[in-house]
Amino acid sequence: MVKDAITDKEAPLKKRRKTTSNASSTITKVPAVDIYQTVIDYEEAEASSRDPEKDKELFRKACDDIRTMMDEITELKTKRSEDSKGEIIGRRIKASLLFVVLKKLNRLEKFRTKTSRDTMNRVKQQVDSYHLQLQNLLYEIEHLKKEVTKCLQFKSKDEEIELVTVEEFYKEAPTTLSRPEVTQTNPHQLKLARLEWELEQRKQLSALCSKLQTAKETVGKEIQTKKERLDNLTPRLKSILEADAYREACDTLMLVSVSGDEEEARLLKNTKNEEKVVEESDSDQEDNSERDKRHHRKLSRSDRLEERKKRLLLRHPLTVHITIKLKDGNSVQLSFHYLMNLHVVTVKTRLNLENTVHGSSALDLIAPNKLLSGLFVHDLGLDSPNVANNYQLQHLGLNCFSSYISELGVPYIWVQRVAGLDFMGARTAEIMDGKSDSVEPKTSVSQASVESVMRAVRQRLKARIALCKQVQALGELLLSST
């Protein structure tokens, strides 16, 4: 029955196809047609025009018919008669046609489902658009409510200004500004006039404030200038007081002077980085066939070594002389030299005696190079107190520091302390580890040592002169006795 219903509906289509085929046979050229797309369009149109309820009933009926066909085929297979084979084939064909109907109904249902989904999505998008518009309108409403609230709560700044009283306003303000004939009857105009008068007064006060500020800055600059002038006087006063303090601490019998090239010393002071000894190593392997060239290189190497030696043993251009006098007229002059690359201070001694000393023993006692030896315990001045100097000299292939004492002076430890240098303790360990190239001079070290050192030098000079006189007298006595 389902087959008959479908056959009845498809009969006009078959007739049309036959008619079309007959008509097309007379045409030599057939336009290209997409049959698949044509069938899809036809089924879409058919799905739109057909009633889904009727298709539903047709689907159920087709399923029932297929179920019935299956039962009949099963029954015929159990009978196994001669006519059953033909009937089974016929029922298979009918069942296959019913499956075709089910496929078509399935396609129609798929299309209806797709159409329903598209319609639902379109409607959902429209609903979302309406909802967004609603949210925007609600936001606008809230914004307008806030603006209205702000307007209702607005307070003008003029309400916070403390204006002069009305009586004072009419008394002080000019009539061109107060306009009594208008403001006395109009509160708004009175408020505007009072505000204008307040503005005028504030302008006058601002001009006065600027004038006073300018005067204040001028006075401040004068005060700063005078303060800087007083600050510049402070170092000079300090140096004067220090010089006077040294004179009072020692006595008038001690004289201090400085000699040397001041211009060169000033240039050295302005130089930020001191020259460092250039360490170079030359290879001694030469070709035996080039003796002349090798001899020239040896000479140049010796010259360079001598240049490095001079640079390492370079002294500061200024020399400090301290002359210590005795009441009997004898004196000793201490000349202090600073070795800039070895970072130590040396001293050279010179005696000025009133009476001539005779005798080798007496002269040996007051020899300048031995006079201050052992002034303090274990301070013989035979080696540099800066332990780094030995490595510097060895690196250049030079002798130990004691070989240059006659040329440079004696590096006593008390000399270093008078100059403010302290190579003892942990500071020496730092120099040995290479953490520091030199010891920075400290005023506290010098102040703690100057008085005791000068006293010791004076006592040593007195003792040696007295001993020298005794030795000289003893020698004269021995000569006279012989």
C-alpha cells in the first residue's frame, strides 16, 4: 500500500521525464544540468510542502510492512515449499522498496531538522540582539540616574569661599563694583558683586606676595653669599690653628719647611691616576747568527730596565725638612721624601754641630746614617715596611730595598707613622694578598706619633753629642797619658 501511494505520486514525475526525454531527443544540444543539485532542490521543496504528520504515519506503516515482510519470509523459509522461493524473492523486492521509502523519509526529516535548527539559531541571534539592546538601555538609564544625582548634589566652589560681610563689602568696595541700587534688591547680583570684590582683593594680595617673595629670594642669596664666604674662611682658620698647635705642641726650636718644584707637584695632584710600573717580559732566546742585532737588543733592554728602575724609585717633587735644634746650637735636619710608586716615606739626616768632632770613634757615633737607627725597638730601617716593595723590586730584577737606602733614604717605621702611614697589623696582610696597592695616609696616625718621635729624636741627638764628647775626652786623655 505504501508502495502504491508512492508510485501514484511518482507517476506524473515519470511521465514528465518520459516527455522530457522524448522532447530532448529532438534537440541536438542539451544544456548541462547538475542532476544532484536538481534532486536536492526538488526534495527540499517537497519536504517544505509535505505534511510531517503524514510522513510520520507513512514511516510507521512502512516499518510495520517491513516487519510483516520479514515474518512472512521467515515463515516461508520454514515451510521450504517449491513456491516459497518465488514468494520470498517477491517479498524481498517489496521490502527493499520499503527501505528506499524509509531512506527518502529520513532525508526529508534531516532537511526539516536542519531547517528547524537554522530557524532556531536565527531567532536566538535576534533574541541576543534584543537582549544586548536592553542591556545598553539599562546602562544608559543608570548613567542618566547618576548624572541626575550629581547635578542634584552639586555644590559650587563659591559656597566654600569665606566672603567679607555685606556691611564691610558696601563699606570698602567702590560703588562701581558694589552698585547698591541693584545689589540691595537682587541677592544674585549681590553674590556676584561680592565674588568679584573677593577676586580683586586676591589679585592685589597675590601681587604683594610675589613682591615679598622676590625680596625674600634676594635676601636669601645675600645670606648664602655671606655664608659661603664664611665657609671659605674656615679652612684657612683651621690651617692657621693647626700650624699654631704644632708650634705650641713642639716648641720654637723646631722648624718645618718645604722645598722642591711646586708646579710639578701641582700637576701630580691634579692627575687622577698615578703612573703604574709597566711589567713586561722579554725573551732571551736570540738567533746566534745575528750578533749585532742581539747586542743592540741587549742594550735597549738594559736601557728599559734602567728606565723602569727610575720610574719605580721616583720621588715626589716636594721634600719636607724638619730641623730640630738644641739650646747649645747643635741641630739635626730630617729630610722626608715620598716614593710615589713604592708608597713609602724615607728620611735623610744631616747634622749641624757647633763644635768640630775629632776621632773616628766619635765620628762614627754621630754619623748621619746611624744617628737615628734603633730610635724605637726593632726599627733599624734596613728594609721597607711595605712588604709589597720586595715583590716589585724582584719582578724587575732589582736588588733588595736596602741596596738603595744610601740613594733614597732610610724607611724607618716611625717615619711612616709621622707621615700618617701604618703598615702594621691587618693592613699588611691585605697588601700581601694584593687587595691594596698602598696604604692611605691618616691624620690620626700622624698626630699620635709626631710629638713622641720629635721628643725621641731630640733625646737621641743630646745623648749622642754627650757620648761623643765623652769619647772624645777619653781619647784626648789617652793621648795625653801616652
